[in-house]
Amino acid sequence: MHLIDWQLTGYDYLTFLFILILIIAFFYILIQIGSLPGKIAERRNHPHAGAVKIIGWIGLFTVFPWVHAIIWAMHEATLVDIRTMPDSDVDLEAQPASVYGIPLPAGPETGAGAHRVTEAQAPADADEQTMPAQNPAKDNEPDKTA
């Protein structure tokens, strides 16, 4: 019983092999693209890497969630634990700004020849009314030395 009416040649078998390789390559690329957001999130130690991985696989066939998963995986996720926030009486203005413990560089000066006056450079005879109070809450407290 013959299903086809011609004899298969070497070119026919080569064509079948080529189609098989194409199918395997297609599924390999599909798996790599589907797992890409999850791999990026895991490599960047993203706190929601599991969710990014799931959205990457779900969004593989609908494109928009997959793009969202890529963006989410690349996003810098900084967890802020509000239990370790500073107290309200701590002078936050005096603390240097830092990101991940690395101090930030000084910002650009504005305008031509801009100069910032610090307390050390301020004139000693400056009027008290023009200088802002350092801590207005302490200024309103009654004197406890009496």
C-alpha cells in the first residue's frame, strides 16, 4: 500500500530533515523569548522575579503583557521598609543623600557664576531675622533653665 505515487529521493528526506530542524528551532526560540523576562528579573535580583516570570510566559502569545514583563524586569525595584524609617526629630537635611549607600555627587550649579553660600562663609554680623530658624519647634519651647 503506497500513500504517494512517486519514489522518495534523497532530496525529499533532506526536506523533511530541514522542516524538522525548523520546527525544533521555532520552539527553542519561543521558549527562550518566553523565559527572557524571568531570567532578567532573576539576574537583577528583582523582588518580584516569580511574578515577572509568570507574566512573561502568559504574555508570550498576547505580546503586550510580555512587553510589560520586560519593562518590569528592567525596572529598579527598591524595597522600602517603613519600619526602619527615621524618626521625625532627626535632621534629614544634614544627612548626605545616597543611593544604595553610595553618596550622590554634587549637583550642577545653576546660572553663570552661581555661588552657594554655606554657614561657614556667611558673614558673622548677619541679621537674625533674615536667617531661617534651624528648628522652629525648639524656638517655641519655654526656657528650662529658670
